[in-house]
Amino acid sequence: MSSQERPAAAPLLSIIIPALNEELRLPPGLQKIDAFLQTQNYAAEVIVVDNGSKDRTAEIVQEYAQAHPYVRLIQLKERGKGRAVKAGMLAAYGDYRFICDTDLSMPIEEVVKFLPPSAGDYDISIATREGEGAQRIGEPEYRHLMGRVNNLIIKVMAIREFEDTQCGFKMFNRRSAEDLFSVQQMNGIGFDVEILFIALKRGYKIREVPITWYFDPDSRMRLVQDSLNMLREIWQIRQNWRKGVYAPKAP
């Protein structure tokens, strides 16, 4: 259920924020996004997708939207980050649609790296915390190791092209978003791999964008459980591809 109707004019940018029990991190995050958008000369919308929160996440968004009409709330009963991102992406109206983690571990100001003119003719831009130009601030070594273990699993079993498929900041242009998320099946953390897997198969142009990333001690990442879930979901992605599950939807 969305709390707003279609805007009169399509915005350039849609920011999609999946949120599960985020009553503490949402208010400062929304304030930072608002301060940034006030400095920009284009129209934007923010879509917060609450997927099964038990706290005041939905109420906070509704209250904030009263004074900031570009903010929308979508409420889902079932949990799953992939499910939330899919709902937000397909409900968005922006020419560019940006997945944004609630903690804003990437400062929102860096979104300009994902928009024209920096975007060039790429369809998808994904943030990377690895390689030249990227910075990780305050991350314990064991957390970095957890991420590299997951990335190794992804490289061996699904996608070898990228060093950081799991960073929570990604931009899609309208065409790629409406195409790819319409066939998305994974509701959990494997949705990132699934979307990029399909995008590569369909020939979309994808680039990595080095970012500055700040470690959040409230991160929900779990080494053993998330790694096992990733293995299971990658196996399902490969099965889905062989079965034709990801065939383009008819207009």
C-alpha cells in the first residue's frame, strides 16, 4: 500500500529505502537526504518500503511525509530485503532509481557519481568498496573478511565480473529497473546477485563506482547464516535461468 499518488511530473531520481524495524536510523537518514536534495536542481522522490516492521517505522515515515510530500511509504506484510526493493523499484517513477541502505553508510552526497553526466551510457551503476578510489572507514578486519567470503562464493558460483555485488547502493535507469525487477524472484539477500546475473545475461551495461563507505556497528550481516543463504539462493538463481523463469515479461 502506498501513501501517495503518482506525481504530476516524473522525477529524475527515485531513492528506494528498504526498512525493517528502522525507527532509530530512519529519522536522521531522512533528514540527511532532505538536506542533500534541497541543494539539487532536479525533482526527486523517496520511497521507504516497510516490510514487516514491528516498531514505529511506518509511523515515522508517514509523519515525515506530511511535511515532505516527495516521501512515500509502501507497507508490505512479509519480510525480505529483496521483496522490499522490488516493490520500491516497480512503484518508482524516476528516470534513475537508487537502492539506498537506511544507515547511509555511503554519504548520500555521493549519489551524484551515479547520475548523469557521470553515468554516461551505462544502464546500471553499482557501488564498490573495493579497489582504487574506494575507502572503508572504521570497519573491523573480521567484518571485511566476512564480506570477502561472501564475494568469493558469488564469484565462484555466479558472477565473476564484480568485486562487491553486496554493497547496498545501486542505481538503475528506468528501462533496466522495470525490466529486471519485473522478473526478480529472490526475496532475501540474494536479490543483488540475481538482478546482476540477469542484467549480464541480457547485455545491460554495468559499471562499478568506488565510494567512501563508513562501517555501521548495527549492521545486520551474519557470516554463517548469510553465507548459507547466499549459496542456496545462487543455486536457485541458476536453476531459474535454466528453466526460463527470467524470460522477459510481455508488454
